[in-house]
Amino acid sequence: MSRLVFACFALGGLTPGPTPTDYCTNSFCEPGLVNVGCNPPPLTGGPACAGKNPEVMEITSVEIDFILDKMNTLRQSYASGAHTPTFPVARSMPSLQWDAELASQAGNNVRSCIIGYDMCHNTAQFNNSGQIGFVNLFDNVAIHTKTYFLNEVLLTISKDKEYFENGVNSYSSYNPKSKGVDLAHVLNDRSSKVGCALQKFDYLGTYFYYFLICNFSANLIAGQPIYTQG
């Protein structure tokens, strides 16, 4: 499973969102940053998708429940103290709920067929949102289904615990340059909402990519705890 690693690095799979927002007039971003929702790629894909048979992979209500169940099971496990002493009991960690606009913003990224994080994916409601991303290259669509990929993503996130146990990162002081960022986002107690989108497109005619982005309602803050100890 390949993550997105960069210097910083039902759903809106088929629809831009219930209430389109003009992200060009009000970007909800820091000065100088362009919101991914300003002039986003069409449902047919951006220019980089040309010749790659792009396909928006709708995340169904069943798959939304699957994603939420896996992420919330992780949150409950860590918040309850099941991973002490590396992760002490949390004071409070609300269950994640699905947010259609965060999912729509994720779709605005993945439909570009350009693998990477975007500069800004904030919304009117969430003006400091977090983001994780995964990409993998496959050669057999019959075996490597959407469900297979989503399960692999969530399994990979759960394995991030090793980066904390080995002292590479700490729950008490988030470091954006450390490994384990995906698990950190899932355990962020400031987040209460999440939305994801998935794109499939060809590579060299024989292989294909699954490219997933998930946006969270709150971002991690450098030097601050991932969650508050209770």
C-alpha cells in the first residue's frame, strides 16, 4: 500500500455536493492558497486524465458505513486506553460522522488524476480541515476491487501504531514530518466529520491506479497533542 508522501503531504462520488459553493469567491483558505473546489475537474476528469479511462468510483452507503465503522473502532480502542502507555486514555473522542461536502472536496482532488495532496480543501463549516491520501497500482480489476482497496487502506492506517511505539512520533506532540500521520488524523479528537472520494485511472494501458483522498473536519496542529488525555 502506497501512501501520499510530500513535503507538507448517498456520497459525493458522482455529485459535486448538495449545495454547490463558490470556492473562488471565498476560498476559506490562507492568503495565496487556491481552494481545490475553485474550478474543479469535471466528472469526466481533469486534463491529466486524458487517455487514462478515468472513473469516479462511487463510495456507496454500505462502504461509507464500512469506513466509519473501521475508523471509529480505532478511535474507541485508542481512546479507551487499549494501547497504553503509548496512547493513554482520552478525555473525549467523538465518533466520526460522514460529511458530504468534505467528500465532495476530496472528489475535486482525485478527479484531477494527479496524485498528491491539494493546497487547501477547507469548507465554510470547516476552515482548517485535515487530509490523508492513499494510492496503489494494480493489474487485475477482478481481484483488486474497490472493497479490497478500501480494506487495505484501513488496515494500513491501523499499522501506523508502530511509528509511535518506536518513538518516531508521540500522541502528545504532533510532528507533521513524522511517520504515522494517517493514524494521527484518525485519532484527532478535534475531528468529528470525515468525507472521502476514490478515483480509478489507467497506467501504461495494463495497470490501473486507485487514488483515495479523505478529508477530516479538523487538522492536526504541530506541537499539540493528537488528543487530550483524560
